Amino acid sequence: MSHATTMLAAIESVLEGRITADVEQYTIAGRSITKIPIEELLKFRSLYRSEVNAEKAADRIARGEGSGHKIKVRF
């Protein structure tokens, strides 16, 4: 499993958990915790999703199956 695949799974897991808990910062006994804002997580998810898709396309090309993108040509 590639780094991009691992990170994408982790980010999606965090996003799933954050849907029910909308607190991004809280303090308990003088200790403060600040979570990554959802907007940033969505940006990271988009970035890693693109990397995973590029890896999948490269793998398909290596197996001789094409990139998965349609190329239309008119003669």
C-alpha cells in the first residue's frame, strides 16, 4: 500500500469521525487541543485522491491496460 493510499484512508476516516463531532478546539484542565479544520482535511483528501488516481493509472499502463482516460480521435 502506498503512502498516498494510506493517507487518503486516514483522512477519510478522520472526516467520518468529525461529522458527528463538530468541535475543532477544546480545553480540559488547562490543556488545549486544536484539530485540523475540515476545510484543510478536504484539501488534503483532494490532493491524496489525485495521487492515488495517478498511481492507479500508472499501474494500469504498466499492465498494458491504458490509463483509464478516454481519448477521442476524429479522422
